[in-house]
Amino acid sequence: MFVKSNKTKVVIFGTRMITPGVNFVPDAEADALSDHPLFKALKGKGELEIVKKGPSTVSKSDAKTFAEEIAGMSARGAVAIIKQNFQKNELIAVRDMDERKSVLNAVEAQLEALELPKDDDEDEDDQ
């Protein structure tokens, strides 16, 4: 399941951390998360949204399972999810697994956006 957080801060539900943007939640945790009282309250306020709910029977690392879910989506749907994902390891897993040009371009753009800007002082040291 993909959960989009419209909040600006991290929300923690037991052992699951939901960061701003789109988060992948394995199916093994999806039902418990959906039933959590705080999740229900935040969803009711529009602060959390279920973007995609579907079966994922693979029990692997979240990043690899995320990449497999993306691979099963249309390119347009995958790009929309990628643009809202801020988990570097998940984006790298998609880059390593997916071959669609539009998806790879979206992953590269998102990875570049996640990189911290260079400090101006570093450039001065090189002179």
C-alpha cells in the first residue's frame, strides 16, 4: 500500500514511520496501520491518504518490494508516486529494477532533488 502524508513532520505508528510525501507500507503492516486510531483520525482530516492499495505477497526488504510495486504500475502512475517519494533507498531500488525511460528519468530527477546543495565554502577551498 502507498500512503501519502500531507503533513510536514514525521508520524510514527508503533514501528512504522510515515514521512512527508509518499511512503510504501508492506501488506503485512497495512491492515494494522489502517486500523490504528491515529491513522484513521489523520486520514479523516485529509492529512494522510491511501494512494494505492493492492496485494503484495512478496516479503522482502521494503525498498525492493516498493520497486516491484512500481514495476507493476503504469508508467504514468509510477512517475506520480516517484515524484512524491523521498526515500533514497526505494528510489535506487526502482532505478536498478525498472527499464522504462520515463520512470528512470523521474527517479533521477527525484534523486537529484534529494541531494543537499553544495556549500559555497567548498568551492573557495579548491581555488
